[in-house]
Amino acid sequence: MFTLDIVKLKINRRINTPSSLYLNFFQHLGLDYKGNIGNFNDFYFNRYLREYFNWFESETNVEILALGIGAKNGERILKKELIKK
């Protein structure tokens, strides 16, 4: 069982200063997404999931990059592309 400790996450965010976050094990919040690889805008997220994303980003002050939806590499719903310099 996993529980999000937002206080620890905020501390780690301040220490590491990431440009974005990868929200892994997302399929546990919505089993309909398991194995459905694609882009964020191609999926319907209900009101509660959208509120959760907004809360998560506002609490951490970091944008979500992707939602991990499976055990294999690349099983994700991509919200934002990383900009390579």
C-alpha cells in the first residue's frame, strides 16, 4: 500500500529542484488507464483526478511530466515533453 507524504515530497522537491515530476503507479488511481500509453490530452480524466493533478502541482510547485501506468519502461501517459538543451 502506498500513501503520499506530501510534506516529505515538498522537502525533497526543495532539495532537488526538479523541473517536473513523474507520477508513477497512476494505474492504481484509475485501472482504466493501465496499459493505455499515449498523450495526456488524448485521455478523459474525471473531475476528481483533475482536482488531484491540480492539487499535486500546486502543493509541489512543479508540473507533472507523465503518469506511470505499468511495470514496463515507456508505459506512461505523457503530459509534457522534456525540453533538451
